[in-house]
Amino acid sequence: MIDAGKRLPVSADRSGIRLDLYVCQSCEELSRSLVQKLINDGHVLINGELGKPSRKVKAGDVILVNVPPPEPSPVLVPENLALDIIHEDRHVLVVNKPAGLTVYPAPGHPRHTLMNAILAHCPEITSIESSVRPGVVHRLDKDTSGVMVIAKNKAAQLNLAAQIKGRRVLKKYLVLVRGSPSPGQGAVEAPIGRHPKDRKRMAVVEGGRPSRTLYEVTRRFNGYSEVEAMLQTGRTHQIRVHFSHKGWPVVGDAVYGVRVPWLGRQFVHALTLGLRLPGSGKYLEFQAELPEDLKQALETVSRL
């Protein structure tokens, strides 16, 4: 690997090349995909600023490439953590994930995740693949509660992944936003990609991935609205980004929304998950009751 902090001045004869291609040509040991990830994660600066992979370099630019040391891969180990099981059969496990629980281990957070609990409950799940996310076909943010499905074997995983890719899975969320969405029912259609200045955040950006969220206002309060949202695409932080973009920030969301003293996390709950069960093909919808902290938040906002 190249040394961290390598400087790459741009000469006149190479002006006009895409940033990711320029770095690849200058550092042959780095793959194009790795370079793009480094840029998106903020490890490549151009004249001291963050850039996009597609940005064209020009003579006199100075590019600084920093390759962070690889972090050790987490190992999935079983842990006897409580699971709120909604449905289980030979092929799938449907659970109600509580807020505050990460779905699978990651560097810096190797234990106490949903997958650690699931491995203790279903040790056979590791036969799907040797990773920290066997059977995972979709995920919820750490501070989002609600329904999730986990595949228990490879055939079920492929079946569920195909349903999600074909947009045949119903994913309905209950969200509390500040503001009064108008019209009361409709769709937010806006491309989502990495924020141009903060690579840890997502944003509506030109050239982002097509993203679509259906919504319907179910209750209006004094300055707030309860909204049912249905995802038609599955982009990172999609509901939170789309609603923020429309001027309806999600209550309790410290990144894209609005903080309030009466709720300590984002008001996003995966209310309903509808799918065809692998094996039988029967369509079922699973629901997760609204947790107590969100019930209390609704009571609070109704009294404002």
C-alpha cells in the first residue's frame, strides 16, 4: 500500500481527468473501487477539500491521498441476548428489533448486536456464509425499531433478496416529523448519495441513486405530523434524508432532523413488513407494536 498522506500534484498534461482515475493511475496498487471508497469516505483531498470521484482535476491541483490502516475484521460470536420473535419457521426468523441495537458487528462494535443474539438462537445460520451478517437481506438503523426478517438458510436468503430487488416486499414505517406535509399523501422522488462535504452523511444530490418514498399523513398535531412511509427503494437513511429534503425533519433525529427534549432517538419505527414466505410462497404481513418511548412521544406532542 502507499504511504499515508501521499501528495499527488497535477501536471498540465493530465488536466481534465476524473479524480478517481487520476489517483488510480498515480497509485497502481489501489483498485478503482477502493479509490472511490477512499474518496467517498473523505480520505482523498483535492486542494484541502473533499471531492467527488467524478470531479475533473486541473493543472496545479494538489491531491492528498490517505490510506488508513485496515481495521481488524470482527468475529461473530453467539450471545444470549433477548429476542422479540414475531414469527419463526424453517426458513426465516422475523423479529422486532429494539432501538439502540446495531444489526451486525462492525469494527469498533464487535459484540452486543442483533446478529450475536440470532446466532445464539439459530447456530445453524452460519452455514449460509462465513461473515458477520449471515442471512441479513435488509437492515434497520441502530436507533430505528421494528420488524426485520432474517434468512435461516441460503435458499431463503436468495428468495428474500429477489423479492426485495423486485420491489415485492412491503416496508411500512411510522414516522413523526416537524411540519405539516402537503399534500397529505404522495411520493418523494429524489436521488440520494454521499453528502458532498460530509461523507458520513447522505443527501439528495445530483447523480445520486434513484430513490422513492411514498407517504401518507395519518395525524396532524400542533406543528407536527404522524406519517406512514413506504419505501420503494432501500437507500441508506432514505426516509430521514427525503423528509429533511422536503422540509419535514424527523423528530429526534440528531443527524438530519430536529432534536427535542422529550425523545432521545429518531422517531422512525418499522411498523409492517409484508413478504412471501420462502418455502410455502404464502404472503404474510408482520407488524411490530409501537414501543413505549414512541407512544409517550405521541402523547407529549398531542399536548403541545
